[in-house]
Amino acid sequence: MNAGWHDQGSYPRAGTDRFASCIRIVDPFKMETLSVLEFENGETCFTIYIAQNIVGPTGSTDTYLFAGVGFEAKLIPRTCTIGYIKTYKFKEEGK
């Protein structure tokens, strides 16, 4: 079976001294995965926030997902090289 870890309902794995992070968007009524956002190249997602009804420049309301990300994170001592926020816009009512 050559399916990826997300097709098997699993989670990402990382090597020694590395973190593996992803965000899985799930339809809570059908329990189906709609999207998987993988963090790679030393990125670690520490927190997420979903902001609804943000009014855009055209007057329409949109929903955004904000992810707090650290680069080259270490557990002991708790450090990372840099931290930043990635922003994703939901489309098609979250699908």
C-alpha cells in the first residue's frame, strides 16, 4: 500500500530531533477529511485560530485560519529560530 499517511487517517512522522506538524480540516457531520495542510522544512505548528465573518475589501465576509508557526523548534531547551503566522482563507464554505 503506497498511500500517504493522511490517506490512512494517521499523522505525520518526523526524524530524530524534529517535529512533524499538520492541520487537518474535517467535515464534522460526515467525518471526512476536506484538506490536510502539512508543515515541512523545519516548520512546527503550535497554535491555530479560525476567524469568521472577516469583511473583505469587496464587502463580502470570509473565514480565515491563522497558524502560529515556529521554525527549527526544539523541545529542550524550548526554543525556535523564528516564529511567524501563516494565513489560510477558507473557500467554498470551508471545503
